[in-house]
Amino acid sequence: MHISFLLHNAYAVGGTIRTTFNLAQTLAEEHDVEITSVFRHRDEPAMTPPQGVPLGHLVDLRSQSPGYDGNRPEHARPARVFPTGDGRHPQYSRLTDQRIGAHLQGLKADVVVGTRPGLNVHIARQARPGTVRVGQEHLTLDGHRYRLRRELRYRYALLDAVTTVTEADARSYREKFGLPGVRIEAMANIVPPARLAPADGEGKVVVAAGRFAPGKRYDLLIRAFAQVVAAHPDWKLRIYGSGETAPKLRALIDELRLHNHVFLMGVADPLEAEWPKGSIAAVTSDLEAFGMTIVEAMRCGVPVVSTDCPHGPREIIRDGVDGRLVPMGDADAVARALLDLVEDDGLRKRMGRAAFENSARFDPVRIAERHAALYADLVARGTNDRTRSTLRDNLHRVPGVLIDEAFTLRRKVLSTLRKGRTA
């Protein structure tokens, strides 16, 4: 099969980029695979791209490049195809409408795969007839804005399949969207095996990693770790990453006088070498669409203490076997779970071995085989079903701007009615 992936920006850093590169690399062993990035802002990708997989781009934002597109008039006009509800909408324009549309119309692939909601809408509306259209969801349906959910329910009917990273999110799409004739499948992210020996469980270090964003709740982890330090001052917490909450986290560390125990380590790439230096990993998020760092730690033989947040952790961790799940927002519960592992060497090492063994289910070959089987089945089924073809012919002509105008009108009507009730 010829499989083409469409990414927002393959030259940046992010979990979607990493898992797309991993999937493309594995599929390329058996199939003809390519990746197209809508944007290119640097000469070389920040993350190592898959070997032997062609990587192209549609809009060049390198200021010193002869093909620089940033000063084109169309680049300053807002996009009409890319949905306004997608948080990346301000980066899209009439130029991206044109470039993505031309790319999809000229693409002679068996399968085209989008990797974020806005790009899935482009594929639904603009892909060449006869091409299997697959929309990947790397976030969660409930996490999308209302306006975006409304448009996705309308546009995703044009796809052949929607894949989510958890079964919980797949159920949400089946129950809330329906989408007759569209395959909705849960496909976990690929996490390759670690290239280093697994952790031995001896290091007195807890490791965490991810964006320094409010939803990651590293403040909760730091407060919980203060309780660990009170009982076991020889243990350390290392948090890898960067982001907007870094100043507040540093201030909290100083406030709790943990500067000799809690360390903001900055970005480590690759991170794989850091997990085995610890004996426990921690995730205290309010939401994890999947939980890449959970699996990465487990693949290094490190058990994970995680909040039982929607949607990913509970589908990865077997509570009490290869890690621990604790209530969201409860620093005391996080501290108790950490202390259980800190104080019981045998338990910590048993969970570490179980984490290493159980994480094999995220191996590239296993996950890629599931994607390939889905694509092959859709190609064999064909996209010539009369009902769905008629639906596509009708729906692709409706510009996204009309949907936006309908939402605006609805809000005005509801506002008028509310004012009437209070008059």
C-alpha cells in the first residue's frame, strides 16, 4: 500500500510527531510510506525523522529560504477550510487551504492519514476520490471545544475511519457521533523498546517528564514529594521538560525548601537515558489523552504512580501490578503511593519487572500491524458505497464558514431568548 501522513509541523517537537515518525518507520518496512508537513520553519527536523521515509512540506516559513511563503498575501487571510474551533486555526490561512487542497487532489496514495482535527477536516473535504481517508485523534473528543465538536460530527461522516489512542475515547466517538459507515478504532501509540538496560530499582530517584503546563499538575507532585522527603530525605525528584509554569514551580520548590531534593532538569532528548536512573516515575496530570511518558517509563522497567485521570492511564497501568493509580488532585494519595514504593524495595522491583514485561504490548510491530490491517481492509472494501459517496458529494461543497455562521446565529438567538426571559 501507498500510505501518506499529513502533519501540522514535522519540524517541531511533540508527541504526535514522535508517534507518527515511529508508525511511519515501522510501516515502511512493508509499505510505501511518505510524510507531508504543512509547515516547515527550520532546515532540519528537531526530532529524528524515520529513515527511508520521504518528508515533504507545503508552506515554507524559513525566513532565509528562497521559497519563503510568509510574505504572501494569501498567508495573511484567515483559512476557510481549516476549522476555527481547532486551536491551530490562527496559523492557517487561504494559502494553506490552497496548498493542502492541491496536495490532496494530486496525491496518488491508497490511504491518506490526518493527525489532528483540522487536518482530518481537510482530508474529509479535499482528498482525491477513491483514496481511503483516515483521521487520527491524538487528543480526546471531550477535550475539544464545542464549536469544533459540532463541525467534526458533521465532517467526520466523510471519513472512512477515525482512530483514537484509547478505547474510552473510541467509545465517546461511537456514542456521541454515531458516524454510520465510519470505522472507529482505538490504536495505542507506538513506544519502541528502550535501547538501554532496564532500571534495577536501586536508585533513590523519582522521575517525571512532560510539558510544564497547568494541566500536568507538577505543583501537586512537588507538594506530595515534600511528604516523601520528610520521611526519606535521601530521595530526589527530577522533573524533565519546559513550559509556562516553570517560574511558579521554582517558586514552590523554594517555598517548601526543597531545592536540595526537587530539580527542574530542563529538556532531555532523548529522554530514554533518564528513566533508568530512577526507580519510580510519577504522572499527576488532570488529563492524559494517552500517556506516552507512562509507557516510556514502563519500557525502561520503572513502575509509574499516576493520577487516574481521563483517559489514558487506566488503560496502560494495572493498578497494584505494574504501577499505581491514585485519585486526581489528591497530593496525600500521591504521597502515600510513592511512599509505599519507596519503603518496600521488593514491591518496587517486582512492579518494575512487571512494567517492563507488560509494556511490550506497545511494541512498534504490534501496533503497526493493527494500523496496516485496518488500512488494508478499508482499501479492499473500497470507497464506492453509493450512500456514503452521495453524502461526500453533498457535504464537501458546504464551506466551513457556513457552519461557523450557523453557530454564530444560534448563539445570537439563544442570547436574545435569555434576555427575553429576564426582561
